[in-house]
Amino acid sequence: GENVEQHPSTLSVQEGDSAVIKCTYSDSASNYFPWYKQELGKGPQLIIDIRSNVGEKKDQRIAVTLNKTAKHFSLHITETQPEDSAVYFCAASSSGGSYIPTFGRGTSLIVHP
Amino acid sequence: NAGVTQTPKFRILKIGQSMTLQCTQDMNHNYMYWYRQDPGMGLKLIYYSVGAGITDKGEVPNGYNVSRSTTEDFPLRLELAAPSQTSVYFCASSYSRSGSHNEQFFGPGTRLTVL
């Protein structure tokens, strides 16, 4: 089955800096890669996703890049703000896996004012 | 739309007791999921359902049971609660069909403690 590795487990940055979270996956058939943000005491919420026919996608201060050859994808947050502090999860899924996503272990992002 | 709702928000159980965690979605999603989240361990899939009447095991199904009699509801049953089942439980739903993945919508979670 699919295996998703996520790094780092904790990331501490100063407000205004950029933050990068990286994930690798094992199943070459995976073709959908969502990123979720989980604020304290809440359920995860989708912030951005990318499909295998696209190499990069941006939405304001966040972007995701995908390298299918190397089987890794990354989340980039620019101009970080204190409200970006949360746990971020990457995931990967494929049609062959009945669309059931496999999640990484999460990255706790702390943005210091 | 209320989205995905879960009840209760918190619960303390004694070892050996049983309970049902309720989950309802009003988005007409075909897929529903149950996850548990332990500190530093991410989300582990317990059971999932691809439609009413169909359920399947995830990564950590032991000690749990589910049913899906309607599109909207996906209750999770704990029989003979054990301390190892202390966790935060999330229900999620999504709409997926052939050739199309879509985002999961998560409920607010149920924090369960077994003493």
C-alpha cells in the first residue's frame, strides 16, 4: 500500500518568513495530493490540493509543488503570519486505492510574532 | 449546510463499557471515514464506507464496528472499551466517483478517554 513520509515534524519560523513542508510517497499510481490544516481543537480542513497532471499550484500565500518522477510534493507558505500556526498534513491517494487517502504524520508549524 | 457533525464532543468511559460515536453529513457524500488521532501519530483510518450498505476496514479496525444504513449516517461502535482506545476520533466525508478525487470534509472530533 501507499506510504507517505512528512518532514519536518515541527517547524518554527518568525513572522514574515517562509515555511516549507515536504512529503514523499511510495505508490507511483497516486494522482491526488491534498494538504490539510488543523487548528487546535478542530478537525482538519483542506487548504490546497494538486493533481498529477499539474506541477505547481498557487493560492495567495500558499503553493504546492509536485515532482512525480521523484515522488515528492511540498507545501510552501510565504509571508507567514501567527494565524498560520497549526498542524499541517499531506496526503496521497490513487484511483487504484479506491480513493482512500494515506496521510503523513503531520507538521506542527509555529509562527512567532 | 451543517457539513459533518459528530456527537458527543467529549466522553469518559470505564474499561469494558461500550458506546457509539455518532456522525452525520448533509452533503450527500458517498464516502465516509472514521479516523483516530493520537499525539504525533497523524490520522489513522479505522473504517470507511463507499456508500450505504458498504463498509470496509482501514488500518486499525480492531475493537471497533461500523454500519452505514443511510447515506447520511456512519456511527462508530466501541465494544469493551480499553485504555488503548483513548484518542480523538474524527469522522469525514467526501464525494468520489470514477476518475475523480475530491477533498474530505472533517467533523469537529470526539475526545474519548477510557479509564
